[in-house]
Amino acid sequence: MAEVEAPRDVEAPGAPGAPGAPGTPAPWSPESSGPWSPQSSDTSIANKAEKNESSFSTSLLNLTKNIIGAGLLSLPLAVRDAGMIPYLLSVTLLGVLNAFTFFLLGWCSAVVGASTFGELCAKSFSPRVALVANLAVLLNNSMCCLAYCVLIGDFFSEALSGLLPGCTILHGRAENLCIIGALLLVPLSLVTNLALLRYASLAGLGVTAYVFALLLKDFVTLSDWTTSGPLLNNVAPLRPDFFKTMALIGSAFMAHYNAPKYYAQLKDRSVRKFEMLVCLAYGLAWLVFVAFGMFGFALFGFQADGNILNNYSFTPEVLVAWLSMGFSVVFTYPLVFGSFRDSSGLLLRNLFEVSEDSTQFRVVFTCLGVAFTVLGGVAFSDVALVNGLKGAILSPCLAFIYPAAILLRTRSKCIDDKAHESQALSSRLWRLCCYGLLTFGIAFGAMALLVMFLCKTDFSALTAAYPAHI
């Protein structure tokens, strides 16, 4: 599950008066500039460059943190549903495709001179199309907030049940969520300057590393690699749940609405540098996703929960994991909610001429929005269901359909097919690639939704046959 935070702006390529000058479309030039060199860009990016630069290492850390989010906790369930080999194939395929389309969005942003996802859609198509894109981002962020509330209910009810066994009022999900929502989520979401919360969010990488180390330690000492263990009895089954696994993985990899910001804010940016950034971040995420999914399933087998930390019993080291993850989610929630509120305000302003800048709007919307997600966290106890729905509905749009449509539009503005035969051939190949991404996104989303609601495998017999050893 991706967060909303992103780095900052830099100067756009292109010299005044030459092909590729700011605001001047020019053809793709693979011979002179390499196949991924945009030849045009907008001065709006360059104007903000000196104020908001991010170094390569900072951008890499931020992007890695964006990708490796709370969706990580559902991946052992994805291994259970699909099997070991199908999981490895799907996490590799989706990792490569998501990295590719994330890169494409950055390249298109460089071509049209956009620094946000909404601006990219507006410049590629029209402001009305940008409203549709902002609606998708709004829905994605609202589902992220809902997933965070589900996790807050999980972590704090488990932690407080073990820490304060005599205080039964703090053992229930509903009670904990309402208290935390009123005392922490609402006040933090009303803070106008979220700069300090970004450091708390960054600390989430340390928390994730701790949880990973905990799982690795137990995997090495307790997992069963024999033929009676769950991993070797779930190598390559043929189950329709494979598409549910793809939805969970797609949700975990998806951070695409931040791609224009990452390109625009990369210090001394170039397309090659951005390409390296994306490859490293998605490569690290792929390694973590493969290992975490395998470790979790090897430990807990067919009993793996949608939040793998729910499978643990109370111990001091597990208590640290529950509390640290819980507070990490609490302090990350306002960052995602702030983007959700801003997107909602922009949509309301364009559709109904509502002033989203007023203090009254901010307070009322924050209270109602937090209350809605808290109630959702009470109603839903399975974070994998929320992540799966997000992965089936929004990930295909934001990671495949929108990037393909934007690339088609951007290349049509940059390349004169009649001018150069080689470029015309390249353009036809890229159109085929885009149509393939569009088809894949639609088919992937449709199959994942069908499987989640119509085809469910009963794992009770497998759970009894291969019990967990922890």
C-alpha cells in the first residue's frame, strides 16, 4: 500500500530556441539522445527546481518506502492462495510491469512538463479527464485510510489485550479505533504542517525492517521444509485464487500517482537517472515481497491471516512489533488522509464550486472522513479484503490503463509518423505495447473481482493436514 508522500521539483531539460525547448514539442530522437530521452518539457517544472530538490538517495528511500507499505502484511496469504511457483511468477511479472509503467509516467511527465499526476492528465488530455484521474487517486487514498484503520484495530487490540489483560474495555477493535480516532487521528489530520509527520513515516521503514527480521528469525528456527510442511505441499496448485493473489500484489506495488513528482523533484534529473531510481526501488521491493511472502507462509501455512502479525501469540518481541506497527500506521494515516482531503476538495471545487480552502470545510471534512474510515475499520476486520479490492479495481487503472492511455497521447504529440519511417515503425510497436497494457489491466481487474466474490477455495482440509508449527 503506497503512501502519498513524494520528493520535490527540478529543472527541466531543453535549451531555448532549440528542439526540446520548454513548451516546444519535438520528435523522439533515439539516435542522438537514447530511446528514453524526452525532447520537450515545460518551464513550470524548472521554475520550482531550486526550492524543492531531492537527492538520488533520498528519492530512493522515499520511493522504496512508498512501495513497501502495509500491503506487505497480506503477502503470505497471497502465497497460500496461489501456491509458491505461481506467486513467484506473478510477483515477478507484476513487479516488472509496475516498474515499467511507473517509469513511463515519469517520462511522459518530462515530455509535457507536469509535476503531479493530475497535471499530467490535464496536459495530456484535458482538465475534465484530470478530474477522472483525481477521482481514482481519491478512491485509492480513501481505501488506504480504510486499510490503515483495519490495521490499527488489529495491532492495538492485540497489544492491549496482552499488555493490560485486566482492562477489557481496551481489548475490542471498536473501542480502540474510536478512542484512537478521536484522540490521535482527528487532531493529527487537522495539523496544517505535516513536515514532522514525514519523519515519523520514514521511521516506518525501520519498523518494517524489525517485522521482517522477526519473521526471518522465526522462519530460520521454526519453519518446516520437509515434505510434511506447507510450503512443499503448495508448490504449483491450479486455483482461481491466483487472481486474488495478483490483486494483493498489484496493490502492494502500486505507487504510480506519485511518479510525476518523483521525476520532477529528482536533483539533477535525467531520464536515465530516473530509470535507475525506479529499477533500484522496485528491485528492492521485489526482493522484500518475495522473501516476506515465503517466510510468512512457511511459518503459518494455510492458517496465514490477511495481516500476518495476527498469527502471532503474545510475546515481548511480538508486542514491540504490534505497538511499533500500530503507531507507525497512526502517524502515516494523516499524510494519506491529507491527500485524500485535498483531492476531494479539488473535485468539489470543480464540480460544485465549493471552497475547500476554508477552515470550516477542513474541520468538517476531516471529522466526517476520519469517522467514516474508523467505522469502516470496525466493520471490516480483514485487511486483505480491502487491499484485494483496491488491487482489483484501482491498481489496474492507475498502474496499467491510465499509463498506457497517457503514453499513447503523449507519443502522438511528440512523433510525426509520416516524417520518419523508422519512427513510424517504433510508434506502431509502442501503440501495440500500450494496447497490450490496456487489455491486461482490464482483464486482470475483471478476473480478480470475479474470483474475490464468486470463487473461493475452502482451505480447511489443508489447514488440518498441514498445521503451523508456531
